[in-house]
Amino acid sequence: FDDYFYTETPGSTLNDAWTFRRYGEGFAAKADWRRHNTQQLIVQVSRAIKQAKPEVEFGVSPAGVWRNRSFDPAGSDTRGAAAYD
């Protein structure tokens, strides 16, 4: 995969509030639920590929910015779209 993320901006059409209310039980925040969903997608795709063709390599390119320092002291001194958020 080249990129994988939920893209939500003030002008985006993504609206998963109803889905989060229905399926997000056990998660304190929608962001945690989204990270969990993304992780599950990657795990399931990886397992399916390995089951069908064990010799195939599967990977996901990392996002350039994990978190910006303005949100987390451990983040980088950047202002780009943060993968964690």
C-alpha cells in the first residue's frame, strides 16, 4: 500500500459519526477507533495475501510525519498532515 489513512478536513465528505456511535463501543475516541480499524485492515490483507501466495511480500509505506511537535513533544518539528492524528 502506498498510503492508508482517514482523510477528514473541514471540507471533506467523510462522516462516520453514526458508524462510530454504532460500532465504536470500547473506544474512548473516534481517532482510537479509526486507528484500530486501519490496523485490522492491514492485518487482514496481510493474512489473505500470505494464505493465497506465501512468497509474496506485502508492505505499507510509512507516512512522512508521525506527529507534529505542536501536538506531542516527541513529534517532529513539522507542520504537515500527521499520520497518527
